[in-house]
Amino acid sequence: MTKTLQIICVFIFSSCSLTNAQQNEQGDYIVLKTGETLYGSVSYINEKAVNRGFHKKIRLTNAKGKTKKYKRENITMFRVNGVNYQSFWLSQPRQSFPPSSLVNPRYNIDFRNGKLYFLKVISTGKLSHYELEWFDQGDSQLWSMTLLKKANDNYFIRANQGILGLKKKVLRRYFADCYELQQSIQNSEIKKVWQVVEAYNNNCN
């Protein structure tokens, strides 16, 4: 084999390897508790049921069309349609009385007594942004709420109340470490959750 032919072969092999790596990086996958990453088409919602809902076991279909089911508790994260989901065991502490919010805004990370959820990862940083999704019984509509978490916290807080906007009192208490952000929320200079996240990550220590 001539030197030129060897170079061409190496180039083709490298290009194929890079393409496969990019496809793996951009495609669906699940990550097991063992640390193993498995690539394929991921399904976590039962679209064929009369009322849509989450699969009890997450499905992974490989390139050969073979589907395998994995227990939710054995998965730490997965990606579906380019969106990442990360597992957390969450519980809510008892609401104070009188309640500080009509709906308890705090969700503790609780491996012992919590319930397993896969949170949609919107962004991560000093302040990370997630969404908790659920189906109401007998309802095929997928609902969601926005959760925020500081890097060193072992809990999330609910950031908004749907069409009613930000939970201002909750957020002002949560951002006691950033007076400027507190004032921006109070004065309605910031109205969206993504603006809260961006302001904290860029301007707060």
C-alpha cells in the first residue's frame, strides 16, 4: 500500500469515527446507575394508551430495531429528541402554618423517602433550571412546573405559578444572597424564569 493510499484510508476512517461520535453525542441515550451509556431511540411516554402516561419502564430501541425495557430506578438520566432528563428522588416538607404559599414551593432531594422523578434539564450553572412534568389521572395533557436549584442546595424551589407569573415572595426569600435580583423581581423588571436564571448566573456571587 502506497503512502498516499494509507493517508486516504486513515482520513476516511477518522471521518467515519467522528461522524459516529457526533451522532452518538446528538442522539437519544440512557445512562444506567452502573455508569454505562446506551444509545438508541428512547421512549418514556406511552403514546398508544387511551390516556397518555409515563411508561413504568423506559424503552430503548437500538439500531437493529430491538427494544429493551429498563426500570426507572436503574436509570440516572436519559436524552430523548435532544432533551436531557435527570433523575431525582423528591419529597415535600410539611407546609408551615399559616402557609407561606398556597402551594408548597420546596422539593427536597430525598433518596430515602422521596419519589422518583425525571426532571427536564433546561440549563445548568450556579443556578440550574429544570421542569417537572406529570399527567393528571385520566388526562392526556402533559403538565409541567418550573424548578430552580442553586449549585450547593439539596432542594429545589418552584419558581412560577403558571399563567400567574413568578412566585415573587418565594423567589425574594430564595435570593436573599442577591439584593439586586430581589429588587428586580419585586419591581417586575424581571418577569420570566429564564431571566431570573440569567441574572443570577451573570450578576450574583
